[in-house]
Amino acid sequence: MVTMDDVASRAGVSTSTVSHVLNGTRKVSPATVQAVQQAIQALGYIPNTLARSLARSSTSTIGVAISALSNHYFSETVHAIETECAKHGYMMLFVDTHDDPVQELRVVTALHHRRVDGILLAPSTGSSALEYLRANEVPTVLVDRMMSEQFDQVGVENTQSTQALVTHLIEHGHRRIGFIAGRAGLGTTDERVAGYRAALAAAGLAFDPQLLVNGGSSSEPAHAATRQLLALTAPPTAIMAGNNLMTLGAMHALRDARIDVPAQMALVGFDDFDWADFFVPRLTLIAQPVQALGAQAVNLLLQRMALPGAPTHSVRLAPSLQVRNSCGCIGLE
């Protein structure tokens, strides 16, 4: 574990100087502050919670504002955040935003008034919460949605991973591939659509706008979107859904239409989940590094709390492709 002594040694200053920089207990020259900040970032130092609580009247509480109850991926992310908070001696105060901009602002304001030390937020489209957090100088990290370089933010490589999965389908003979996209305006939706189109372009396949449908990031709209694809004069031979809920909606629509997966239609999706292995067929999915995402978000926030004036960081983590049976590339077991 990196200590304050390690930071002092790397910065070429005394341990007490590092403490003064962290706690603002004495005026330190800008050059020294910069040296300490660079050392902390280079070493990944996380300040001692109890000591900082005593020095700055910290509540040792991190607020988490995410729409989690309806989506297994976000529920797992919140659990990972809570685990990492506990490692550093912090309590997590979670409030569900329901992906509603009005509720989100209300939640963020309430967390701030409760004097949480920092906030982890998955911002919704059209939210004014970011303006509130910026105006009130609340230490904040954006989770999953890379929306503003004015904040620290952590997400995944949506475009590259989507391109890889669509390319996987193309390499196994599919030429008409439907894509069920999430809600319009979400950065994750735009990035995954970009990956879909990039895979088609790289393979020399023309983009057919009829094959790109909106699934609203939820199961029922995805069910309707799948029926829309099946009704085409030339329907796709494979479908990719943009998140776990839409994958389930697509699967149900295909079953309702008595279309066999993968014999008659390949089905793949973004977001792995524990019970994907129990489906028949087992689902081929992109697995997001949820544990690493939660840990990275917490550690970015702890560093932001320690160094409010440091440059912001945008971190993208690489998902992994879990090839199972639903793409038709592996025989049913």
C-alpha cells in the first residue's frame, strides 16, 4: 500500500508538507503543491480516511446517484462501489435516480445537503445535476456515461467492443445484422451504434437504416423493435441488442414468433449477467468489467477529494467477449 512517506519521497518534500497540501492546514507554494499532486497521481495514493475526517470534518460518506433497481448491470455496479468504499473506510449512501432528470437533481441536491464527501453519478440525458455539482464544487465522478471532461469519469470501450462483436457475426457469415439501440441521446447508445456501423464499414457492407431500430434501453420497447425487424421484407439473420434488458426483450420476441435461436436467428448483446449461462441457448454477450469499474470510480473520487484542483481524468476499461451458443458459432451443449 502506498503511504504518505512514499508520496513525500517521490515529491522531494517532507511528510508534513504532504499533509499540509492534503488538508489545507498551511500555505504551500504552488510549485510544491504541483509536485505533491503529481506524486499522488503517479503512485495512486489514497489518503487515510480517519485522519482526513479529523482534519476536515469529513462525514466519511460517499453519495451514489444511479438508476440501479431496474437494471442488473447497474445493481452490480453499485455493489462493486459499496465494496470498494468499505475497503477505504467509507459508507455508501445510495439513492436511485430512476434515470429521471428531475429526480436526479433532487437526489444530488439532497446528498450535497447531507454533506457527503463526494458523489458518484450516472447522469441522465438532459440532467441539470452536473451544473449544480460544478457550481457547488462537489467532488464528483461520472460512472458509465462519459458526458463531460470537466469531471472525472470512468466507463468502458463501447465502440470497440461493439465493433468486435458485430465483426464476430460477420466472420460467421451474417450480412444482414439488426441492431437494437438504447435511448437516443445517451453517450453509450451513440458509441455502440458507432461500433455497429464501423464493423459494417470495415467489412464493406452497406448500412441499411431499416436494420437500426430503437429499443429504448428496456425490454418491452426492445420486444417491439425485434418485431419491427422481423416484419422487414428482408429481415436480418442476426440481431445485436445494446444492453441486457433489450437482449431479454429480443429473446422473448423471437420465442413469441417461434423463431429458433440460433438455428434461424443469431442473437447477441451488450452486458453479461449471471444467469446468461442458464438460458437455452446460452447467450453470447459483451461482459463489462463491473468490479473494476466500481473500484476505479471510487478511487478516482478519493483522489479528487484529496486534490480538488488536480486535472480531471477520463478512464475507459476494456470489456470482454463471452462467446456462448446464441450466436450459432458454438454447437448447443
